[in-house]
Amino acid sequence: MVDLYQQGLRPLLFSVLRADPETVHRQLMRTCAQLDQRSHTRLTQELQKRLAATLGVQDPRLSQTLWGLSFANPMGLAAGFDKDGVATNIWPDFGFGFAEVGTVTFYAQSGNPRPRLFRLPQDQAALNRMGFNNQGAAQMAQRLKASQDRQTRTYPLGINLGKSKVTPLERAVEDYVGSFCLLQAWGDYFVVNVSSPNTPGLRTLQAVAQLEPILAGIQAENRNHKPILVKIAPDLAWEEIAAIVSLGKTHNLAGIIATNTTINRQGLKTQIIPATGNSPREEAGGISGVPVRSRATEVIRFIYQETQGQLPIIGVGGIFTAEDAWKN
């Protein structure tokens, strides 16, 4: 699956399609949404079978059961791609063992001004400052219900929750809990995203004093006992990560997602971003891809050691090959 992406899909998206990367993403998501909505038709079903045969990996050695959920393989679609949950019925056909939609906020929001997504080809990376652009939790709940009505989902779906930009930090608990209550019936696990660098002040919620009431508020409403995870930044100090791990034990955290994008600019090869004429060091936003891979792996190892392997970890960041995924 990874090799086909490197040899086929990636050159198509990065070389043939010369448009603004956000425009490319929107076009791709529009196509995926159309496939999802027509998943009951014979033509779409045939296409899905071909996709699954080409991109899928059927090997029982890759399967596992976690939180009572069955994962066909450990490679998932990370949050940020299907922000509004418009194509949840088709991601297994692309070879994914699970998918995470969002980040979704309680209030719909347009995100930061464009351009806000940039390729850093020399670094095999991307810089984004999207700002949680999404249609809101209520709209996602309606969409996921409609999707389930069309086709029963056969794989685990996570929902990534963020804080609305208009909500002040002191009301963050209310915002996260509101989204969780609207979406609780439609996700198999939920992620508290307090680590995006693109919402003002959001990363301060990673501090134990701010994170604890959010987790407590969600767990108080968690009637269906859905697994709750926290997504952390790669830029935290070791003692900050250790504090989150300790907090997770107190509030029955189901796992940690490591990591989000980085604000670290050290070692970048890209000198100028054509769309802005500025250096990546002058542009706000988080960086994903190869620059975050090493740090993400270090954080994963640290959490594993801190928990003696007892807390599930979803690794995110810089996966380009099967070897990268195995290390991560």
C-alpha cells in the first residue's frame, strides 16, 4: 500500500496536480464524498472492490483487538484529512484499518485565512495553519448518521475533538463536552485534541490543571464508555508528557496519540515557500512529515517506557514506508 502511494498516487498529487495543495485536497475529498454517497450503487461497489484489491492488505498477523474493537491492520487515516466525516464508508477500500475524522469543533468555523497549507518538498513535509476549519459537531452527527443508514460501518472510527476558536479558554470544558455529547453515538473512540498550534492558546490546555477538567467533564457524560484518548504535541518537555500520562491513569484514559504537528523549524532544507515568498521559519503553523518523524518516535518510546507498555499509543508523524510505520 505504501509503495503504491510512493510510486503512483504521490507523484500524481505532487507533480501532475500543480494547484494549491488545499484545492487539491478539496477536489479529492469531493470525489471521495461522492463515492461514499453512492456506495450502494453497483458501479461504486465494483470500484471499491478494485481499490480494496489493489491497496488493501489482508493478513491476519496485522489484525488486533483493542478496546473491544477489531482492527484489520494498524495503519489508520489520521485526523485532518476527512475533517467533516464525508467519506467514512470508503476508507477501508484504501487499505486503512481504522480512520479518525475531524478535527471537529462545537461551532462551525471557517478556519484561518488562505493560503494556509504549503508543501515543503525538499523536506518531504507540509506546513499548515488550517485552524480547525469544519462544519461543526451537529452537522457531523447528522452526516455520520446518514452514512450509517446507507452502509453499516465495518471498521473502527475515531472522532477528533477540538475547541472552537470563539470559545474562550475558560469555557473549553463546555465546548469539548458539547461536541462529545452530540457525537457520542457515532464514534468508536474519541480524541481530545489540545495540541494543534493553529488555534490561539489551545496548547496551554495540555497543562494538567487545564486538561484535567476537560477529561473529567467528558467522562462524566461518557454513558456508553467510549475510549477517550488525548493527542499531544511533539514539542512538550519530558516532564510535561509524564504529567499527562499520570493524569490519564486518574481519568481512565484509553490511550495517547503521539504526536501532532511541530512548531520546531530546525534543520529545514526548504528556503522559500513560493506561495508567500517567505521562509518556513517566518510562517506560522505546524509541520508534518519527515521533520516530525524522529521526535514522534522518541515520544512514543518515552510513553511506552513510562507506562511499561500498558497504555495504548497511536503513533502519528512522518510515515512514508512500511519501515517507518514499524518504527513508529
